[in-house]
Amino acid sequence: MNKKDECAVFQDLYELYTEEEVEDETKQWMMEHEAVCTYCQNCGKENGRNPAFHEDSEKVWGIRIMTMSLYSIFLFLAIWMSVWYLW
């Protein structure tokens, strides 16, 4: 893979990398690439200062919390209905 392709892959995975949602091998590669590539270092700093990036992250976090809450309620109701039915 050439440098341009590596940078493109790094940019595509950067958000997942910052949220620590990549595998260990990928994380290690990204850490090594970020240490060597000045272009990707600068892009990472720019994303960190971008308010739209943080706003999107907050929206995603809110959606995750809502989804987990709905799953929890569904699980609770399923267990409760199963116990109630067996009595």
C-alpha cells in the first residue's frame, strides 16, 4: 500500500480510532502511522478542534444511550411477561 492509500485508510478510520472502537492490530497500525505521517497528525488536530465533529459525536452518544435504554426496557418486559405467564 502506498502512502496516499495509507493516509486515506487512516482518515476513514480516525473517528473510530479516537473512540477506541478499532481492533488492537488496527489501533497499533494507526498509532505507528500517526507518529510517522505529519499530514495525518495535522488532520487529527483539525478534527479535534472542529465543533461539528464534537456535535456529531454527542449525537451518536445520545443515540447509543437511547438504544441501550430501549433494549433494557424490552429485556425487562420480556422477562417480566415470561415470569408472569408461568405463574
